[in-house]
Amino acid sequence: MFISLEELELHRVVVSETYASGALDYRGAGFKQLGPMKVSASAELRGQEIHIQGHIGGRLGAECDRCLTNVEIPVERDFDLYYRQLQTIARQEEVEVPAGELNVGFFSDAGIVLEDVVSEQVILSVPMKVVCRTDCQGLCPVCKADLNRVQCGCRDRPPGAESPFSSLLEH
Ligand SMILES: [Zn+2]
Ligand SMILES: [Zn+2]
């Protein structure tokens, strides 16, 4: 959905959208959308800037960074953003966002694409490290066993004895 500057000059734009899995482009991020992603937002002009605020709700699925099991990540994110038109900034002028204005983005056409705003916010809502639980033990680097479920004993074995069965063969 395109929210145009032209329309915003006339009135505030209030939107409510539901995006099915696959409808939003997460630019190769390492998660999948599970079920619909719901967005409610309102946009208005504030001087030269587009102010958009709203809420995104949905669910994502990703793999635990340590043990690779599937993890469900709930998304409940409020956003409050300003977009500045790129043409209003002189070419040579360095684009510097003052501290405290970190929520300022830029738009180059005659408005903003809601889907771009939403997919960016969803990406930002995902933690840097996805873990199934804070004390996840991960996979054994030697035998790939899930250390949350088994004690493979590789860590206690001296280097060189790679197979968990090599000690049995000696007897
Ligand atoms: Zn895990
Ligand atoms: Zn192991």
C-alpha cells in the first residue's frame, strides 16, 4: 500500500492491513513469517515529514542459533517514525541524523510504501541472537548431538578419541 504525500496533504491516513505469509519481503532474513502479520497505523504530515505510528502483531519462526530447533518469535511491536523527503536535502550536504532523531528515515518518491515500513520493523524486532531458551546447551561441536537432551561425553574425552564408540572397541 502506497501512502502518498498528495493524500497526506489533504488528511490523515489511517490503515489496517493483514499480510499473509510471503506477502512481505524480509530481504533474506533468517526467519519465516508464521500466519498473518497484522498492521494498524496512522500517517500524517508534520511539516515536511511524514509521521507514521502504529502497531505490528504476528508470529515468526526461526532456528535456535545454538541447537537449531524451531523457535517461535512473537512480534508485538509499536512504531513511531518520521520520514523525510530525500529531495529536500542538498546533494553535497551530508545526511546526518542528530542524536535523538534515530527514528528518522527517508523517502525518495512521492510517499512511503507501507510494506517497506512494516518489513523493516519486523526485521528490527527480531533479536540478534535467537535462542530456544537462555540456557540452551547447543550442539556438540564434535558429534553434533543435542546437548540439551544427551550427554555425549565428547568434551570429557581426550583429543584424538573422536568416536564415542572408540573406547568400546578397545575392550
Ligand atoms: Zn536451542
Ligand atoms: Zn559429542
